[in-house]
Amino acid sequence: MAGHTYGDNLSTVNPELAIEATELRKTYGDVVALAGIDLAVPAGTVLGLLGPNGAGKTTAVRILTTLLPPDGGRARVAGLDVVADAGALRSRIGLAGQYAAVDENLTGFENLEMVGRLYRLGRGPARLRAEELLDRFDLTEAAKRLVRTYSGGMRRRLDLAAALVADPPVLFLDEPTTGLDPRSRRDLWETIEARVAEGTTVLLTTQYLEEADRLADEIAVIDHGRVIARGSADELKDRVGGERLEVVLDDGGGMDQAIAALAPMGDETPVAQDRTVRLALRRRSGAIAEAVRRLDEVGVGIDDVALRRPTLDDVFLALTGRAADDATSPDDTRQAEGIGAP
Amino acid sequence: MSGVAVAMADTVVLAKRSLLRIPRAPDLVLAFTVQPIMFVLLFVYVFGGAIQTPGYDYVDFLMPGIIVQTVGFGGFVTAMGLAEDLKRGLIDRFRSLPMSRSALLTGRTLADVVTNTFSVLVMVVVGLLVGFRFTTGVAEVAAGLGLVLAFGYAFSWVFAFVGLTSSSPESAQSLGFIAIFPLTFVSSAFVPVDSMPSWLQGVAEVNPITITVDAVRGLFIGTPYGTDAWLSLLWSLGLALVFARLSVARYRRSVTR
């Protein structure tokens, strides 16, 4: 452990791939958490691990952050092997967990100072760093308050600040915004984006498609311990076809006529939900005019017509045959507990 | 820094963390002050008249016992704290830091030594107020206090293991209570062992709490204690070593539940 000073943390050994995993496997008894996944994250980019609860995201993060040994496969982070070089690796990574892993009974300042000392900063530098981070995360006013008085958003910010104490080149964020209100979520996104702009490599797990869409350069969709798709958000969306047409019918009804009238515009049967008809278009140009005309011909009234790009929800549905948010598997209720901590 | 220096520095950082929380949690402050005082007063005034301790005032007989019992339980903060760390994700954070792999545990158990010292002082003062008197020399009293703290430290490691293996802070606390409460009662802490039924006397006599209480009683008020002081020290050393190994091994495999 002796050879690693604070300054070393700023550069990685292999600048090309900050995270590299080959055939990672992990089983808990009969449950296969990871069935052999490969990851490659270039330095300075963000990989989003997207998947439902129980897909294996947290297990992957735990292996890459040295918390769990893999049963098979290899992984290197910041050029260091996660098993053989675990000790040295810990000073080069930051982890912000699924739960806000901060001590409730300490103040914000005390939390960060403690983490700084444990990263081997001296007392002075640890305090200085704590103040700096509190300031950057807009927590200076709350610095002397016990964390148990913090709101959910403030805890997450403090948790993220703790992960950044040693300015690690690689950052692991395990569902960083789970349970946050939309505003806190956006704030946290901005903070993460700022880190990435400074060159930090981030591996982010999330159940929120919107989050992966916004933050990740590349997305790996994980289901049942396997990567079932990967690519940029746009590439993944292209895989499920072109733009979506959404027509909201007025109160007059006529859903069946509408479906029949719009069907020729796409390759698949339009899907109806409440008063909305959705359809993957074969051709974008002129689609709105054509839809209005077709519905007018069969006498169906319209409240609204819109085109939209497919979302990652559509991607997930197309890849797994189920929506991302009903995919919770029973063995994962464990993980879900405690998310809504007071 | 060498491995040992790193481990010591981290231990101090984490012991400080454990101690900082105590004045902030009123229930803990009560546990370390009011509870020992209450026990001393209840035993002296409620049971004192009923329990025969030939040759000694009950308060003199009782104080060493109640002091040992209190430090035996002192480690519950470690059990609860570790179970909480597991529940709240702090174990993941600590294990992902480049810190010593035993510091969280050595830090918490060291903090227990501090709180145990405090509790012992409170009890000695209260004991003196209700009539307890040391009848031996300073060296013996100091040795007795040393034995008490060593014993408390050993039990902190037992509690550390309990905390890391139990499913919640609440169960950690009740598990520790269930394990230690009978031990303290089937011992010479509150009553002379020869007043128990003979089958129970066998249990009480090999109980490390009896051995420690007898040693401390001898060192405080001059009762005969033979080799009990050494035996007690051996027990403390053995318990600490065994449970420290078990706990550290467990900690290294722990992840947040």
C-alpha cells in the first residue's frame, strides 16, 4: 500500500481502457448473478449498465470495486487487476452506493474528513478537501449538521462527494439517483457530467432509462447476468426501428377503426393504450399528415398527434419482451429495501 | 507508512468516529451512565438484604461483579454499530477504501475500551457513595481495573462477530443480550456460587465471568483468588484472538445487505 500517494491517482496506467472485464461470472448458491459479462470502458467516458433489479448490475460493480471476488473471468480497472492488485486499486476508485453510504451520526464535514483520512490524506489536507467538496456540492451550510437531518438529495450529494475525496480516475455509481425527486436527480446528473468533463471515467448502473440516455456514452443492457445489447443510446434506439407515431383520440371513441386505418403505415400492428394509439413508423416523412387524413376518412376524432424517437423503454421492451419497471425479480426485494431511507 | 502504522492510524480515525456518535445519541449516553448507576442501586438496595455474603457487606461483594457485567455488555455498541454499517452501506464504502482491512473492527472495539473505562469510573464513584470500599493496595486495584478492561475488550470482539453475522441492529442487540445475560447470572457476579444448585455450580465455576469476577473481587477487597487473575487474562486473550480472527474473516467477505 505504501507506494501510492495522492498524486498518483490522477493518471491511469493504461489510458485507453479504464475498465476492462472479460467473462466475469458470479453465482450465489443456485442464483447466477453474472453469467459471463464483458465490459470495455475507454478512459474519460461513461458506461451505463442498464437493467432491472436483480439483473447483476450491483454484483458487477462489487466485483469491479474489489468488494467481491469473481467466480470466473478477469477484470482490470485503471490498469490494475481487481483481484491481484485489489489493495492498490482501492486508492484509484471511488464508489457511491445504492444506499447513501454516509454515517448518519456524523456531520457532513466529519464524514468527508474521515474518508479523507482513510484515503491516507493527512489531517490538514483531509480537512481542506472536505471543505472544498462541501462547497462544490453546495453543502457548506449543512457542513456542521448531523447527516441524519439531511434530505435524501443532500445525502446522495454527500455520498458522491465522499467517492470523490481522493479524486479517483474511475468512479462507480451504483444507482446514484434511486429514490430521488426529479430536481435532485437533475442536480446530481449535472455534477456527474462535470466530473466526466474533467476526464473521470464513470461506470453507472441504473434502472432509469432516461438516466442512461442522458449520461452514458455507451450503454450495456444487462438481463439475467448477461449483456443482451450494447451501444450508444441512439444505436440501441435504432435497433428497435424508427420513430413512433402517437395519436391521442378524442372522446368519441373509434379505437378499432383507428388501429385498422393506421396499420398500413407500419410493419407491426399499432398498440392501443387508453385513448392513445402507438405505432412504429415505416417512413417518417409526411407521417403526421397521412395519419390525420386516414383517421379523418374513417371518421375518428383526434386530440393530439405526435412523432417521437423511441426511448430506452422501447428498447428494453423490444429486447426482453417486458417493460423495464415490471422486471423486478423476487430475489431482489432484498436489494430494494432501504432505498427510501428517511 | 508500514502496514502496522497504517492499521493504527486507521483504527484511531474509526475509533473517533464511533465515539463521536455517543454524545449525539441520548439512548447511548443513558446506557453508559444511568444504566450502571441504576444497576448498582437496585442490586445494593433491593437484593442486598436478601443475598447472604458471609464475611462481607453485599455492596463490597457486588461491585466487582456488577463492574464485570457492565463491561461484558459494553461491546453491544460494536455489535449494533457494525450491524448498522452493514445495513446502511457503509461496509461497502469502507471496504472500497485503501484502508486497513481490520481497522473498522479495531476502531470500534477500541472505542468500547474508552466507553467501558467511562462506565467503570461512574460505577466506582457510585459504589463509593453507597458504601463500597477498596481494601487492597493501589497496585491491586489498578490490576483489577486492567483485568476488567481486558475482559470488556475480549467481549467487544465477541460482539463484533455477533454484529457482522446478525441480520439487523435490533437482532444484533438482542442476540448479544441473550448470549451474555445468562452468563453473567450463572456466575459469582451477584451471588456466591455455593448458593446455587450443585449442577449449576459446575457451570458457574468454569464460566469466565466467575473467574474474572473472583479475580477482580480478590484484587479489590482481598478475597482469595488463587490463579484466577491469570486465568481471566488467558480467557480474555483467547476470546479476543479467536473472535478477532473470525470477525476480520467475516468482515472481508461482508457486503451490504
